[in-house]
Amino acid sequence: MCRLEFGFDIIAAPGALKSLPGVLRGFAVRKPFVIAGPGIMGSAAFDAFKAVMPHDMIATVFVDAPTEPDEEAVISALALYRATRADGLIVYGARATLDFGKAVLLSVSQGGPLHKYAAADPEEIHSDQPPFIAIPMPHDIQEGVREPASIVLRGGRTVVLDSPHLTPKKVILDLTLLENL
């Protein structure tokens, strides 16, 4: 197993996805909300993800993550997150899906319209949030995980959401998943 320093906690190894049940239990997540990026659903990589999900957990999968993250889709995901009483967030996909997941996390934890956080001091976004676990594509490990999120607001304006609190609590990088996309 390899330990990399990116400013966030990462598990990087062939088969690292098998660590997901322990990560979820470590954060006391019982009802994870999963955001799966385009191209993930129906792939062998998603089958591998489903195979490691503990059977005693009730996961909700949001499959409508847009290729260009927008506020309308965030509102839909937020409604489903709340309706299912999810207690943690797993984002599985490339950069756009990670941006979308960060906007959903912000909506879940902060409330209110996203535009009010676009010009906010990054420290105004508080750290009281549900656990956020990212399963990025390897090429998105630095940029997609750590960088601010871009989101299209209802009026069509693209804004940046930036805070150190929008960085995942844990990142799982399983290089064998590339073979299964």
C-alpha cells in the first residue's frame, strides 16, 4: 500500500476500494448517499463498488450527476439526500462529479442558495458536515479533489465554491478500477 501526501487522507493501492466498508464504519455512516458520475453506472467499476458495500447499510445512489454541474441538479440531489435521511456522502467519478458532490455537501451542511457561498470567505463555510468520501478517477486526484468546485447557477452564471471544508475526509484511489470502466 502506498501513502501519498496531498493535504487530505488517501488510501491508494490496487484493491483500495475494499477499504470502503471500514472507512464508512469509521465515520459511523449507516446510510451513505452515493453520487455516481456519468460512465460509472453500469460499468464493471460500479459493480466492484456495489460488491464491497456492506449489506447492513442502506445506500441511495444518485445517478443524475450532470457532466456540467448545475444548481438545479444539486437541488434534486439535496431533496433525495434529505428524503432518505442519508448520513454520509460518497462521490464516485471524475472532476465534474467531484465538483457536483462538493456543491451537494455544501447544500446539505450549510443550507441556502449556492450563490451566497460563491463570494464567501472560505472560512465562512463551517466544518460541521457529514462525512465526505471521494473515489476519484486517478487523473483527478489532485485537481478534482483539492481544488474549488465550479457550478452553474440557475441564471447560467458559473461560480466557484471554495473552502478547505469542501475537501473529502477520505479519498480512495483504486488503480485497478481503471481497467473496469
